[in-house]
Amino acid sequence: MRLGINLGYWGAGMDADNLAVAQEADRLGYSVCWAAEAYGSDAPTVLSWVAAQTERIDVGSAIFQIPARTPAMTAMTAATLDSLSGGRFRLGLGVSGPQVSEGWYGVRFDKPLARTREYVDIVRKAMSRERLSHEGEHWTLPLPSGPGKALKLTVHPVRERIPLYIAAIGPKNLEQTGEIADGVLLIFPSAAHLEDTALRHIRAGREKAGKTMDGFDVCPTVPLAVGADVDALADIFRPYTALYVGGMGSREQNFYNRLAQRMGYEKEAAEIQDKYLAGDKDGAAAAIPRELIDSTTLLGSVERIADRMQAYAAAGVTTLTLAPAGFTLDERVAALRAGVEALERAGLAQ
């Protein structure tokens, strides 16, 4: 099992530290450094900044939002980043959510599965440097009855096939991801529930495409906090978990809330959402079961974290992306180093 690092969103107050964290991860042998975007910083700019100042670590988008860019623009960006980084780019895609898609980008959040499949097909064609033509429900290239021509990407990516990941949560999206992608980006992963909530659906998609799980990268992001008091460490992540389970998306469309329900927290997920949407964020955070946080994070001593890493590897994780907690650079770097130590203690270092 390999390790990754997730920088999250740029502009959250730790930007200078983020670069130092990425450089330390590069020095420690981490496999990939991911950057996210929502409606603030964009991921491509951050990734080019990091790639220019690191040497070996891959840089990946977790995620490029599908409503933010045409598929041809995404292919151009991916090819450029792969070229500039010397073949170190990984393309992560996701549909975002209805609030961001419709409120920020003005793109209807309709038929997300069909839109993703079509988007990936166009991106793949463009990155392979085929002349780009496509007739689909969401995109037609070139536009008919006009001067448009079927064009070919002029940039040559370093690799013939840039790894393509999809951020997926729901069963249907997970199955499609197994069918059309090279890897999956997961959030709130519980090793004990990973087979039922994710892997069986991905495997079904792989089988539909005539493929096995060999070479498919199962890549969850897991918050990490090192220390002796596990309860106190779990409390660090209560606001984060409450935001996603309680307030991310609408009452009708909260994919994270549904995931918590599939892990057996139906009653608790409803209470967290009710309180969060009513404006009681503290109450929502307090309502989160400690076990839900503990099972979806890496908390405690290096030895305890090593045990949890073994459980993730046994469940089928191939790249474990860490999101180290800490308010200072020293704290985050110490967590990075603890992650490597735990991986070695678990006998999983490659």
C-alpha cells in the first residue's frame, strides 16, 4: 500500500505551509499529492505550483469539478500538467454537488452518471490525440451546421495514458467508476464497511468492462491525528464530519449522509442533519458517534495507526491518502512522518 497526502483547499490560511508539507511528503517518499477545489482556489494552479517545486511525488486533482470545465479544456489542462511535471500528473474528476454546480457554475445537476460517462469519453479521446468528434446527450463536437472542425490536441502528454480517477460515493457511481476509470477517490472510508459500501460496486463495474481489480487504484482520503488521547483527537474532526454528514448538499441530496446511513448510522445521520440544517452546528457535531469518527480516521499512537493501516490494506486500499491534522507546520510534518513510520511498522511499505 502506498501513501498520499491531501492538501485540501488552497486559501484556507495554511498556504505557505502546504508547499512545505508537499515538499516533505516528496522527501519522505509519498506517492501522490492531491489538491481540491470547490468555489475558491482552483486545483490546476495549485498543482502546477507544487509540481514545479517537488521532484518525485505525483500531483493529482481531487477533484477537477466536471461542471467547471468543458471536457476538452480538462484534457488540455491534464496534458499540460503531465508535460510540465515530467509525467507526474493524475487526473481526478467529480460532478461536485447540486449547490455548487447550479449555484456557482450555472450548470444543471441533472443525470450526473450519464454526464460523467460522456465527459470521461471525450477527455480520453482528446488526451489520446484523436481528432475530437463526439455526438452525445450533453456534448456535440464539432457543433453541427457551423465552421467547427474536428481538432487534435497539439500537446503531447509524457505518458500515453494519464491515470484517471473519479470521486464516487453512491453505489451506481461506484459501479460506473469501476467500469470507466483507473482509480476511485473515496471519502469517509471505514475499513470494516469498505467492501459493502464501495468495493463490491466497483468490482461489479470492473467485471462489466471485462476487467479485474488488478491495477485499479482504491484511494481513500483519511484524516490523521497522532497522540495519546483518542477521544480528544476524535473531537478535532467533529466539525468536519458534521459539515459533510449534516450540511453538504441539500436535505434531499446529501451523498455523505447516505453513506453514513449505509454504514449503519441511520438514526444518527438524521439527527446530525436535522441539527446542522437548523443552524445548531455544535449540536450536530456533538451528535456524531465517536465510533463513526474513529472508524473513518487514523487516530492515536503510531502503533494504533499501524493496526488501522493493516485493516485498510486488507480491505483492498492500494493508496491511502492522509490529511494530517495540525495548526502548525511542525505538527503537520510530524504527522506525515508518523504516517511513514506506521506504514513501516505495519509491514506495508513498498
